Amino acid sequence: MRPNTDKQPATPATPATPATPATPATPATPATDHDDLRSVEAGLDRLQTIGTDRVRPWQRFTTSVLPPVLCVVALIAIWQIWIVIVQPRPDLAPGPLTVLGAIGDAWESGKLQQAVGTSLARGILGFLIAVVIGTPLGMLLAEVRPLRRALGPLISGLQVLPSVAWVPAAILWFGLSDATVYFVVLMGAVPSIINGLIAGVSQMPPQLRQVGTVLGAGRVQMAILIVLPAALPGYVAGLKQGWAFSWRSLMAAEIIATGGSIGFGLGSLLDQSRQLADLPSVLATILLILAIGILVELLAFAPLERRMLRGRGLLVVGTR
């Protein structure tokens, strides 16, 4: 056989180039990672609080004050239009101008200032006493489950019981004195504050207690520094309801318990107008009681609730 002369001679292999040593990876700078973490936290904080620091006074006025004012003006206008069209008996259905005149007469005689001052002082003092009593009791019932199971239904029953039912017993116990009025106010406000605080504690995430335990918080520190701030939404709701109950309990006590050493309040003014068959004064006193209750809620509780929501990143511009 003839050899294959077409076969090309083998090319000598090129020696391999030595591999370049791999450049070691540059370790991440701890400071850079820390800065990134801070940036993320700052972004989350900003996301939570966005829209809470841009509320201007005119925005707050248009969203919080103007709507109820316009509603009251509209109701008064409808009232006056009804008086003009129907023309009822003035002694049975007085018009807004007649009621306004009754307020002016009470102001000139000094009864209005005395009644408003007496009722406001009683209402505020009685409510503060209720807060001092109801807050520790609410924390105690919220933290001690056997005690809550034993006394919880009783507290709820006291909240449902009309406060006016306590007036006859209070008169027999304390006589016609301010102690009767304050007792009725406390029986109306304390159960609401306790139940509001218990509800707030029940809605608290259990992880907060675990964090407090890990950080070494004692029982008192846990209650004051962790549980109470976490239960603030329910607590504020209980305070608002407690004020409403205390204010109406005060009016009931002042209407029924008259004479003796009990001062002259709005309830006494209302009962006096009823005895004189002075319907304009009766309606004027009712409107004053309503207006004071609304003003206290707007001036005291609305800012407190707004501040609480802002601190939790739940307040959106234009909503309040």
C-alpha cells in the first residue's frame, strides 16, 4: 500500500501561557453597609410620616372646623325658614332669634356665666378624678386575667347602666351637696375609661411584651413604658367616651339634685326654665350644653387624637 503523502505534519503545541492569578474580591466596607441600612430605615420612616408635616392652618380649618360650622348655620337657616313658613305658636316653637334673645337675657342677668362656670368646673374636675381612678384600675384588670374575668362583666354592666339611676341613691348617701354630683359623674366616666384601656391592651401585638422581657423591663416598666403607649388608641377612645358619659351624667345630676349646697349649674338653669315654662330658655340651655360638649371634644380630644395618629404615621393630609 502507498503511504498517505497528503497528511500534513503535526504543528507543535504552543506552550500554555501561565494563568494570571485571580484578583481577590474586595471585601464590602462595613461602613457602607451601615450607611445603606440607615438610608433604608430613613426611607421607611419617611414613608410612614409622609404627609403628616405639611398640614397648614387653613387646611386644618377647612377640614376640621369649617364643616361643622357650615352644618350648624344650615340647620339654623332651615329652622328660621320653617318658622317663617309654618308660623307656629311662639310659646311652643320659638324661632332662633327668640332663643338667641333668651341667651342674651341670661347673660345680662349673670345666670349664664354662673351656670357655665359651675358646670365646666364640675365636669372637668370630675373627669380628671375619673382618669386618675380609671387608668390604674384599667391597667390592673388588663394585666391580671383572673381579675379581668371576674370584674369585666361588672364594669361593662356599670357602663351600660344609666348614670341618672345613681342620683337618688347619691342624694340619700351624700345629701344635696357637690359630693352627690361628683359621685354620679365618676360612676358614669370610670367604667368607660377602664373598658377603653382594656380594649387597647387586648389589641396590642404580643411581640411588644416579648421585646420588653428581652430588654429586662420589670412589671411596672412594662406597664408604663410599653403596654400603656401601645394601648394608646383604645385608651384615647375610652377617654373620649368617658368625657361624654361624665358630661351627660353631670347634667342629669344637676337637673334632679337641686337646692342645698349644690351650686347653680346648667342643669339647674334648665330645670328652672322648665318650671317657669320658658321654652326659649330651655332650648337655649340645651344648645349651650351641646355646644360646650362639642367644643371640649374639638379643643381637647381632637388634637390629642391627631397627635397620636401623626406619631404612628397614620395621619394623611386633608383627612382631619
